[in-house]
Amino acid sequence: MMALAQAEVGASAGWVGPTMAISLAIIALSFLAIAVAVATAALKIAGQAKKLGNLVDGLQDDVSRTLQTVRRLTEQGQDVMVVVRQETGAMAQTARRLRRKTVRAVDRVETKLLELETLYEVVRDEVESAALDAAAALRSVRRGNGMLGRVRRLLAPSR
């Protein structure tokens, strides 16, 4: 039995070697194909990474320029705010000054109106006195009791 098993092992050994060699060649070619595919993919990925790096560099430049512009705008905005504060303060001072002058002018006008009212009362009293005096003089002239009446009686004959 043993001889039979050895004979079979010896007979089968002739086809095993070439089959293993072919399968090893196929496996080696498969690994070679995998290596080529991995290398190709790595090259494509490296190219994409380089493009992506260039894009990121460009974006960084754009962002830095944008930040510089924003800083300049912020500085200009702060300058404008300083000017606005100064102008607002000046306007407030002018408004206070105008209010003081207006109050003083109103006070002066009130004083002048009081003086004018007093003057009006004095003039009215004087006019009333003059009118009363004139009326009394006219009454006495009409009655003839005055000096003119006596002079007229002396000059004109009696009736």
C-alpha cells in the first residue's frame, strides 16, 4: 500500500510544479496590476492634492486681502465716528448757546413789553387828563363864563 501511495505521489508530482508556477505567475501579475493601479491612483491623488493646495493658497490670499480691506474699512469707520461725535458735540453746544440767547431775548422782550405797558398807561392817563381838560375848557367857553365871554359882552352891545 505504501508503494502504491508513493507511486501516486510520484505520478502526481509532474503536473503540480507547472501548475504552481503558473498560479505564482498569475498572482505576481495580479500584485503587479494592483501596484500599477495603486501607483496610478496615488499619482492622480497627488495631482488633485496639488490642485487643491493651489486653490487653498489662492483662497488664503483672497482671505488675507479681504481681511486687510475690512481692517481699512473699520479704521475709516472709526474715523467717521470720531468726526460724527465731534460734530454732534458742536451741534449740542450751538443748540445750548442758541437756547440761552433765546431765553435772554425772551426775557428782554418781556421786560420791554412791561415797560411799554407802563408807558401806555401813563400816556393813556395823560391823554385822558388832556381830554378832560379840553372838555372842561370847551364847556366853559360854551357857557360864556370865561374870559372870552366877558370880553364879548363888553364889546358887543347887549340885546
